[in-house]
Amino acid sequence: MRNQDLISTLGNCINHCNYCADACLEEDNVKMMVNCIRTDRVCAEVCSTLSQVLATNYENINGLVKYCIEICEACATECEGHEHKHCVDCAAACRKCAAVCKEYLA
């Protein structure tokens, strides 16, 4: 299925974003992590929505894929601003997700 690679990559990004947001809540300076938590949550939601729409084989999704790229890149940039392993791993998952989304649109 054409969408399977993207769905799998989206799932990985969702998992990393949810884990990162949760791990951020355990950090000593949670106030410093607010934007990271918020961006993680939004990224996970957008990726989840795209994954669910892809599973329907609905055709008109390019706008949603482009928005997913935008959110994944924003989340990666935010997470790259922190040194925590969960942030570093999340940023990598988001960068990969954005790249796979771009391949999908190509």
C-alpha cells in the first residue's frame, strides 16, 4: 500500500512526541519545557489525524500533508533547543516524518 510507509513513520513520530511531552513534565524546570510540551502535543495530534485520513485512502490530503510537514519541522526545531535525550530523539523522529511527508508529495 502506497500509504504504509508514511503511516508507519507517522506512528513513530506520534510515539516520540507523546513520550517527549510526558518526559518534559518530569524535568526539573517544567516552565522551560512548556513550548516543547505544547508543540509535542500538537505534532502528535496532527500526525494522528493524517495517519487516520491516509488509512481511508481519501485522495485530497495534500494540504494536510503540507501542514504536517510544517508542524513536524516546528516540533523538531523546538526539541533541538533542548539537550534532553527524549527531545533529541523526538527531533529526529519529527525530521524523518517531515522528510517522508515531502517524499509522499513528490
